Amino acid sequence: MEISEIYFMPVLPASYYSSYYVVELDFWQFFERLGIPTSFNSLVKILASNFEIELSSGMDKKLMVQGKPGILVQSVPSPTYTYTITAPIIIDVAGGNQGFLRFNCLNYLALNLANWQWQKLHHYPSDSDYNTDFISEYVILKKYTVNASENEIKQTLIIESNIPLTRNTNSEFWIDSYFFSSSDFPAQSNFYLGRLGKNYDSLVGFNIEEPGVSSYQFNLASSGIFLDDYNFDIEFEYEKHFLVNVGNLVTFNIKNYAITQRFGVTGFEQLTLPAYFSQSEYSYYNTLINLSLINLIFLRTELPMLCKSKKFILTAESLIKTDFEFNFDGAAFYPDYSNLFISDLA
């Protein structure tokens, strides 16, 4: 058997594969102009388990010229750019890691931007001097999610922009990512030391108050109710407008927002039954959430919520479990404070 040709498969360098990537963010000048309080005056970094950039133009075909097969006219609106960052909570070494957000936490960007958009939408009086007079801004928070489970505490941030957020095109707000190859080994200040946040690093205090009924406390071991997992997300609804006097840019018009809370609870049925539904009944629950990390408030909010669903699970050789899902009831929401969310990491 004669071998006439030998093919060599290339070996990809380490920069093509990694468990985590470093994502750099520079947003303090953007926050400063909008009046959003921030303790940063330079770029910051996080370790991301997932980072995506998607360009969408909403291109559409138009049958405006006939006489031959095919589409001769295309409607090509201004593009938008969607940035998705997924990052775990990481327990830092003492003193933190220089240049990185503490605990690898996205709250510094997500919750501050969420509070600003909420102020802009509702015009509630604010303790902070937020500038909500702008007709449009080029960055909008689309969704922020926190998921706490036995294995990790994970965050997902989705923002949308009408311009590419690169350091070369926009010095006020940019997002970039990189990986150090072996030929460009990082300096000591660029190492990240820590461990993934676990269930024993977090404490979820969740009280459900119903008129005439004792509050249900999900944060006390003595209550016989224990949390398996917790999921929180806020999502803003908005429209994209193309105005004549703003050039080739999309204008974001915030319309609404939705808040969802999901809990996986291990406990007895009679202790985890806040919703008794009867015909024509309307009942919402005043829920107070305190999600703590170490001795800091990671997320705190007090909102009226409707119990959307409850699933009671009995499985052989398994603990009794109940899954709850709550939806925000804006009609019963009359805030006494200026911000929708409170956090020590924002």
C-alpha cells in the first residue's frame, strides 16, 4: 500500500478554548452623564462563562419591482447589537482581585441601569440625581437574571445598543473580551484568585405576607421550609423607533417591565401553601426578598406578587418538593422608596 499524501491536522492554540474569558467593561462615564451613582472611574473586568454579541438589522424583502424572478428591493433598517454576558458569583480572596468587580458581580451595571430605566419610566422622586430627561440613549437593559442553586450562583445580563460597543468606536461605554495565550502570559495583577459561590455563601430571605394570615418565612430553618433553588429576573419591554432627526440610529422607547420569582422549596405541603384559589378570587402577596452574599445585600426588593403557579412533587426516595412561580402585580405597587432594587454591590 503506497501512501502518496500525508495530511496534517492543525492544532488550535489555547486562545480558541477556555473555561472562562475575561470581559472588560467601561461604563462609568455613561453612568456619570445619566446621573447614576458609581464608585468607578475606570474600566472593570469580570470572568464570563459565556459572552455573545449578536447583530440584527431586521432586513425585510419588498416586492416593489416586477418583471423578473427574485427580490429587487430590500428594506434595510438600522442595526442593533445585543450583548449577553453570563457570569458566576465568585468568592474573592481577602481584599478582592485588582481591576475585577467584587465577587464577579454584574449588579454594579445591571441593577443601577434597571433603577435608572425604572425612574425614567415612572418618574418617581429619587434620592439620586438621575437624569431621565433624555429622549433616547444608545444602551438599554433588556434582561437581568439571577439563579441560585446547590452548585452555583449564576447571573445573566442582556443589554442592547444601537451602536457597536467597542473601545475603538465608543469611548464612553464599551465591552470587550480577551484571553491570555501562553505567549502573552498575564502579569500578576491580571490573575484571578477565588472559588465559585455555593449554596452556603448565600442566604435567601423570602417572606410572603397575606392579609389575615401569618407570613410565610422561607429563610428560617425552624420553619421546616428549605430552598433548593431560586430564580429572579427582570425584563424590560420596549419598542424600536426610527426618527428622522436622530440620524441612522435606533431609538429605544421603554414601555413596561416584568419581574418574575421562582422558588424550589423542600418542606411540608401545609407549610408551603400560600395560594388558596377559589372562584373569582383576586389575591396578591406582599413579598420581601433579601438575597445576601456573605454579609452583604446582593438583591433586596419588596413587591406585590401574584402566585402564578404552584407544583407539588412527590417522588419515591426523594424529599417532598414544591415549586412556586410569582409574577409582579404592578397595579398594587405604590413604592415608598426611590429605587426598585437595593444592593450593596451596585
